[in-house]
Amino acid sequence: MQDKPALQQGLSRDLASLVSTLRTPVVLPFIRAFFITMSREWSHIEALRVDKYLYLIRQYLNASFTFLSRNKWKKNLLEQWNAIMEEIPLECQNMRIPNGLRYHVMDIWVDEIEKVEGEAWEKEEMKEALETLVLPVEKMAKDGKLKPLRNAAKECLADDRLRA
């Protein structure tokens, strides 16, 4: 219920920083619970307060990528992460998942990946991790139930930073 943007953003950063304090086996279920909650409550967010929730989602996506980076982009963690993304925010067919959540996650995807590794993505050893990481977005581009969702996923994949 905080109306001051600086305090809202600080709280969002604090909440997302919980990810870094958790033990590895607990992190992905915690992130899954976050996205389930956001999906369930999306329609109840007031228009005047949506910005703080969008920022919170951005912070959690960043914390997720940071967690994966700290764990050296292990294939099994990437697969579990992708399963969460395909189940909730980037689920292709279930129209109970709010499209606003889908659009926002695709809109910030590349921004948050870039913040975590920056130019390191251009190294050959990072190629496999990045190819795995974008699979949920590629699936949305191919199998999304709505054309605007498929187009948003294609825009995300066409980002010059991702292509580089």
C-alpha cells in the first residue's frame, strides 16, 4: 500500500533478494510460487498500482537469472526453470494465464538476461545456456494460442542483443 515509488522499488528489490538467501533446492519452487501468485492475483491489481507489480516481476526475473548464473547455468536447473516458465508466465494454451503477465515477461526477458551476464553472452561457452534459456519464448512464438502472443514472442527473439 506504499505510494512512494522509491519505497515501492526498494521493497520490490528486497522481496526479490530473498531468492539469493535461499538454499538451491528451495529457489525454483519459491520462484514458481511467486509466478503462480502473480498469475492468480493479476486481475485484482488496480490500474493505479500495476507499475509496482510490473517492477516486482522484473526484479524476480532478474533474481532468477542471477540465481542461474551463480549456479553456472547448469542444464538441470535451466530445464526446471524452463518448466516453470512454460507452466505459468509463458504457458501457450491456457487462457487463464493473464496475457498482461505474458507480455510483460517477454518484454523484459532480454533486458534482464543482459543485466546478468552482459557481453559474456557473446562467448561460445554461453551459447548452449542461452539456447536453452530462450526455449519457452520460442515455444510461445510457435505454439501461442493468440497471434499477438506469438508476435510478441517473435519480437523478443528478434531483439538485436539476443541475436548478437
